[in-house]
Amino acid sequence: MDPFAVTVVGAGLAGCEVAHALAQAGAQVTLIEMKPQRRTAAQKSDHFAELVCSNSLRSRNPNNAVGLLKEEMQQLGSLVLQAAMAHQVPAGDALAVERQGFGRAIEAALRQHPKVTHRCSPLQALPGPEAAPTVLCTGPLTDAPLAADIVARCGQERLYFYDALAPIVVGDSIDRDIVFAQSRWDKGDGDDYLNCPLDAQQYDVFYDALVAAECMPLHDFESPKYFAGCMPAELVARSGRDALRFGAMKPVGLRDPRTGRRPHAVVQLRKEDFHGQAYNLVGFQTKLTHPEQRRVLRLIPGLQQANFCRLGTVHRNTYLDSPRLLDDQMRLRTQPNLRFAGQITGVEGYVESAAHGLLVALLLIAEQRGQPLALPPPTTALGALAAHVVGSARLPGRPHEPMNVNWSMMPPAPPEVRKSDSKAHRVARARRAFAAWAKEAGLILRPLPASAPHEDAVAL
């Protein structure tokens, strides 16, 4: 393949993964990073691949969706995982890293690569349609001038600047003997919403726990100024004991079939996927700490044994309405020489950002070779993440929101598979699908470390 030029903007995990994969394929890469000339409010270091929050890349167990994603990334030669494995620190089941060594290893790999040129300069505006292929990996705190230009190109309503996310609960952990399926005033399909009914005493217990629970402290780059639609549930509750009963927990238009009466209050759960594997707690964006969210939300009738795909948060974020703006090659529909990768597309987490960056690089390489690459199957972790970005698995009418990879993104196991065998079945299915996809695409997969669990030895 003849050498080709690519510009990569942003040297976070996604940008570093994109730049390295492209350079390894023979591309001449210009990596633009505004540090040290300028930092975002969240950054403390001038180096590449900075881990802004935790030093953990989460679970290594392939029975966890993020563990399966790591396995797929390793087989594709991920620079981020190579560095993480070389600089890991003891953390039980999790892959945690020594930050400085991890970042230095990634930065050295790029600065010493003969195909990578580094340029320190804040990008003020997107390049035009005549420019070389460009991959934007500027993350959730994209610099203001560049964000403004993205708005100008895409439209204000297609770039979100505030991230208010309600918790998402695993569907089969909901007690169906307590909750009931009904839309308000019986509008819509009967199973559009599940409802957790509370009587007056249950509401008082829940209310008292919610207003007394511990909240996460604000980051230095956050402001306690919330948009009306982003108000944390605990702040609404503190404005008055009945505030939630007239807001997110209003029971009007609903009747509990067990009593034949309207509940005192209700928590509505909205289906997140076609198969009902996950449900969103409507209106419950929150700043409670994660342990407190689990404790308080399990006081809701029907959620006593709830498991969570995602916990709630309210913080400053910048991300695209990717399903409307990007095609299935992660190109901007109105300007195909521009691609986006990482958290700005609506993936959440270190591993997910790096994985998406790696996929975008593979898509671009295949395009340059004249052999377009299909996205991985949605039964794989990487394919599920890509489906989230392009919106192919999203229910109609549901907004695009940042998400960590989780099992609810992937098709469920067939009904004949026992629940206790479901994860093992999905892991085995994902491995077969991933190997078949790679073979069809002509990708050479790296062998996994000897310690990695094999298909016939998946822990349950």
C-alpha cells in the first residue's frame, strides 16, 4: 500500500491508539496535541495518554463485557493494552496501572515512531473537505474554539455540552412480582414502561435516605449550575418532601393492578433496548456516590436486588449526536474526510475510548486499501460498542447518551440457554464471531497471553 497522510487531533487514549495503528500500517501521521501550550480544565499533566480520573481500566474477566473488549483489543494489537499490561499494579480482578510509566510508554512509542510527527498547537477549527483524512479524538472537554466550529458545522442541537445520565438497571434483576407494565393513561405499548409503586411509608423511607445520602464532590472543572432538565434527583428532593411526587415520581395516569388504585408515588423504568435487557430510571440523574446510589435505589420496591449497567451522573461533557452525524465508517456524513473517535462520539471510559480509536484506525486503513471494512458483529464487544455509536441498536426516539460497554448492548442468549450459562454462552459466541469477522476482513489476530481464559474454561 502506498503511504498516505493522516492528521490525528488529540493525544488522549483514543488519539494515541488511532495514531499508532495508522503508523504501523504505513500511514504518515501528524499528531496534533494542544498540551503543553494549553490544557483542558481537567488535565494536570503535559504528557500523552493522561488518565484524568482513576488509574483503573476495570475488569480483566471476559465474563465482564469490558474484559471481553480488552481481549478483542489485545488480539488487534492495542498500544494502550500493551502499555497497561507492562505497567499494571495489583488490583485484584481489575487492570490498574502505574500512571506515569503507562503514559510515558505510550508517548515514547509515538514520539519514536518514524511515521509519526508531533505538532503542539491547539486546533481552532475543523479542516476543510480538501484536507487529508483527519480523525478528531478531542474527548469530553473539547477546547472551546474547536467545539464552537463543530457546532457551526453540525448544528447546535447535535453537540451536547452537559451530561445528565440516569442509572440503568439490568432487566432480569427487576422483581416482576412488584413492578407493573403500563404507560401513563395507557398511551403507547403496554410494556413501554415498568413502574415501581411506593406507598406513603415506602416513599418517606426512600425520600429520607435520598436527601441524607453522600454526593460526589465537584471536580475543579465543574460548576454547580445545573440546567433544569439536568437537576440531580437529590437536589429536587431537597426543595420539598413532595417535590419528586410532583416531578419524576408522579403517579398520575397509573394504576397498580395489585391494588386497583393509584400509587402514592412511582419510579418509572424505560426500556433501553429491544429485548428489555436494560431499563433506565426515568428522571433520576444524580450526583450520589456509586455506593450510595446502589444503597438508596435498592430501597425502591421492585429494585431490592437490582444490578446496574450504569450508575447516574451529572457533569460537564461534550459529545456528538453520533447516530445522526456519523456514518457506519465513523465519517462525518457532510464531510467524509473527517472521522471522530473516542469519548466525543458517546463512548464512555478509558477502555472504550481506546477500543473505538483502534476500530476507527482499522476502518480508515481499509478505506485507503480500497477494501472497506464492515463493522464487527454486534455479538462482539467491539461491535456492540460501534453499534452504540452509530445507533443501529437504539430504540426509536431514545436520545444518544454516553455509555460504557455492557452486556445489554449485545443480543441476549437464546431462550433455551439457562440463565446461569448465559454469560459463558455469550463469551463463546463473541469469540467465534470476532474470529470470523477478522478472517473475513483479512486481519491477523495476535495470540492472547497464556493466562487468558479459553472458550472451554470460562468462569461462571
